Amino acid sequence: MLKRICTWHFDEFEEAMAGIQGRHVLVERARALWRLDVLAVGDVALMDGRNGARSVYQGACDAETCIVFVPIEARRGLSLNGRHLEDGGLGIAPSGRENRVPSDSGSTTSPR
């Protein structure tokens, strides 16, 4: 089942994210809608999202969740725990570990 969020309220975006607990700290006002598509396929959730503002996300994956970041297109300023993902690199956020995802672009992509 596909769940789609498209909103100016980043808290709705956060609540829809599958398998993680955390929060966005905004660095600037929203420049675009926060968008998140979540497709549940068995025990796997595929997420495609775009932040509506520059922000820093900080949080941890649930006990049985691991997130694999696969940038679909180049994103200026996207990193995971200090590792830049701008050049098509993959990022892994393991379960039970606090993760930090700053985004300078106001638009991130993070399927899982």
C-alpha cells in the first residue's frame, strides 16, 4: 500500500517516516512542500522523500530497522553521519544508533 504525504508541515512528514524515531531541526523557512511516499512491501518500506527546507534530522532507527540511503539524483549538501552522499554514494543508518542527516539543499531523497 502506498502512503503519500505532501505538506507544508514538516511534523506530518516526520510522523510518516517508517521505522525511525527522531526529529528535523529547521535551518531556514520552508521553500517547498515536504513530500514523502512510503510503499510497504512485506517487512520492507521503500521511502522517497524531499525536504521542504534546509534542515538537520537527528534520530535512531527502530530496533529491527536499518535504513539504506540511495540518492536517486545529485543532492547538494546531503550527508549521513558525516559521510557525503552527493556523488551517488550509499549511506547506511544501522538500527539502535543515533544518526544525523543534515541537508543544505532543502531536498533529500532517502529510500529504505
